[in-house]
Amino acid sequence: MTIDPTILQALPIFSFLPADELHLLAERMRPCQFASGELVLREGEQCKQFYIVVKGQVDIVKALGTPDERLLAVRPAGTLVGELSLFSPDGRHTASVLAHGPLDMLVMTRVDFDSLLARQPRLAYGLVQTLSLRLIESEQTTIRDLHAKNESLAQALHALQAAQAELVEKEKLERELEVARRIQSSLLPGQRPAGPGYDFGALMRPMSAVGGDFYDFVQFPDGRVGIAVGDASDHGVPAALFMTMTVTLLRTAARRDAGNSPAAPADVLRSVNRGLLEFNMSGMFVTVLYGVLDPRRREFVYARAGHEQPLLQLGLAAQLSGPPRSAEESGMWIVDPSAWGAASAPKPAAPSRRRGKATLPLRPMGSDNPTRPLEQQAAGDEGRATKTTNEDPALRSPSSSFVPRPSPSPAVRWAGSFKRGQILGVVPDPELDVQRLPVPPNSILLLFTDGAREAWDPAGNMFGEGGLRAILAEVAQQPAQTICDLVFDRLAAHRGPVPQQDDITLVTVRA
């Protein structure tokens, strides 16, 4: 197939040739075609011919098929391809060439090129000019690549410096959190109370390095023990700071103007609330249960501010009444200590007309007629709570007898169901739930924060108070601290792979 000489004349490198030379080249050169993406020349291969692009474009690629592959240029029609191999001693190509779309080309052998160069020396000037332009283009491409690499290196260096700074800051924060964790741990009681007839256990596990839960023991010279469990709003460092302030205020209020005897729990919580309102600018709050355990009267008098109700397991009474229940569910507002006495076992009372109430003899706090049935006492005062004084005389004056003294001016008279109480740090005069619970021999009192009850498994099932009752019944014969540890382990087993979602605090009193 003979090539049209006008096609050759349209190519810049042959445009100056005379007509007879163009006709001769048209007879000696042959056409060829390549599909898009097809390999025309491979880098490093030897070849005794070169190509002229007639129609289409070609990609000039370095290190084809390797991680260092780089596109050098896209050349248009009229470009010589592979001509540098004609000047190379070994005739090897310096780059690979790919068809950039459908491609029409002319092939010229090295012999024909040498003959043409001998007949038309002017052709050498065109080739030198072409090579010079490509050299300039190559240098500019190299400079652009170097600028791009320098910019990438600068960005990488900046990212590395930022990552290093972030790592240093993270390590610093972790050290500070560890210090905060140790400080928070030091605020918790270093030793549990020790006294005849009672065993104490306690455990606090924050969700993160630090948390807002706390527990505290305050021992008084007369043998009574103040017990507090609290849960500050939020998590992490803010909750830990608020918890620290709450513990400090509580300890101060528990001992203030009390002499050798503890202050009334309701007074303590009201004092803490005043302090929180004075210093709390963050809008946070805290739930607290604070009570005083009297070993001689074997009772626990407490005030509750929005906190979880304690669980009470009563030795023989629990067997008569079923599994351990919260004070709220069992209906034990006040259990008359004279109902069991020092030597006799508790006896079940007449069945209550209240659904789900306990079978132990009950009376409202401060009642002056312990023999009067609870239903009759509550009939005229259902749901009322009347504050008459700031403290319970029975709390201030310990007695060696299990029979309570008459209380002409009770702290709070409750006739009706429990009230949860209001959180501290929000309103000036919060309503509090004030209660008295018996803690007779072989009984267990469990105080906890909502993180223990609200533990979720992967299926979305909450551990709940029922789970706490069940585990409490299982481990009832264990020491108090072991009970706390076993309950926490059971919570972790219930969660499985689900991370701990809240701080968990447990306090156990075993009689």
C-alpha cells in the first residue's frame, strides 16, 4: 500500500523535503494502526525502526508496570516516536509508548532514515530542534515533579510534626488522667470501718480513667458509722471534679456541730446542697444516699436525694418473705426493731392490704404507737410527709436495746410510699426521702449507683434490680468485700463485649 505523499508533507519534520524525496519516502514507509491502550514500544527493548504519529496521540511512560510508573507526556500527531534509539549505541528505547486512543502511524527503518539523512542533511537540524524541545520539556517536567515532591514532603513533615505533637499531648493527658485517677482514689476511704457485729465492703469502678461516682465512710466516736454513696452528673473529669467537691462538703457537714454523735442525714444533705449551690457554676448535679448505721440499735437511718433505693436482705425474714427486695418494693418504710428483739427470731405480721408489701411489722418513722397496724396509721395520712424537726432524737442518742425509745418530735413522719427525693445542686430546699431500716444479724444491706442496675448485654437486656437481687441471694454467705467483687464480676459477665457505659459503685454492709 502506497502512502499519499501529501500526508508526509503535512508532517513538520518532512515539510521542507522536495516532491521527489516525498514520493520516495512514500514508497519506502509503511502504515500501521494500534488500538487504544496498546503497547507500541517498550522501554529497554532494542529496535531498528521508529514511528511517526499521523493521527491520534501517544502516552510516553517511564517504568511501565512498576510502582514507580510515571507518565512523562502525551504527544500529538506529527510526533516522532522511538527516534532516540537511532542515536543510541545499543538501539534501546528510553521509555515505553502506549496508544492514547485509536492510533495511525508510519514506520521508518533505520536504514531508510540513514539514507534520507545522507541525501538531506537539513533533516539533522529538524531532529536536533525536536530533541532540544523535548529536553526542555523533560527538564520542566522534572522541575515540576521536584516541586510537587517537595510540597508533598513538606505536607508529610507538617502532618508528622502535628501527629508527634498530638502524641505528646495525648501522653501528657494520659499522665494527667492517671494523676487525677490516683487523686480521686485517694479521696475514697483507704480503710473500711472495723467494728464488732458488722462487715463492710466497697468498690468503685469508673467508666473511664476518672468518674463521678463515690462512696464514703465516716466513723464516729460513739461507734456509729456514716455511709454515703453518690453519683455526679456527666462523666470523666467534670464529674470527678464535682464529685470531689461533693465529698468534701459531705464530710464537713457530717461532722459539723455533731460532737461525738453524727448529724442527722437529712441535715447533712441539705448542708451539702447549700454548698453546691454556692460553688456550682457548671449546672451539674449529684444524687446521694447518706445514712448512719447504729450497731447497737441495729438500724440504718438514711436520707436519699434522687438516688437508688438500697437493697436489704434479712436473714430469716428474707426466707419468710421471699427473695431480697429493695426497701421501696418490700414496703419497709420503718421496721419496728421491737418486732424481733435481741434473742428471738422475727415473726411475720398479719398480711398487709398493700400489694407487694413485706410481711414484717412496720410503722412510720417516729410513730408513738408501734402496735397500731400500718394500714390504720397510713389510712388518714396517705402520701403525706410532715417535717417537724431537724433531727431524729433516736439518731443522736444511741441505745443498747433493740426497742426504740418514744420519739415525741420525730424528724420526718412518712405515711405512704417512698419518694425518691430530689437531686442536690439544683434547688435551694430539695425534698428528701428519709427512712429507717433494720439491719439485724445475718442481714445484708447493699447500696449502689445506677451504673450497677443499668448494665446492658449485647442483646439490649438490662441487668436490673432483679439481677442484683438474684446475685445477692447467691453470695449472701460471702464476706462483704467479696460480695462487692462478685457482683461487679457478674455485671461484667452480663455485659460481655459491651463496654461499661457508666461508673459503678457498690457498698455492702453485712451484719
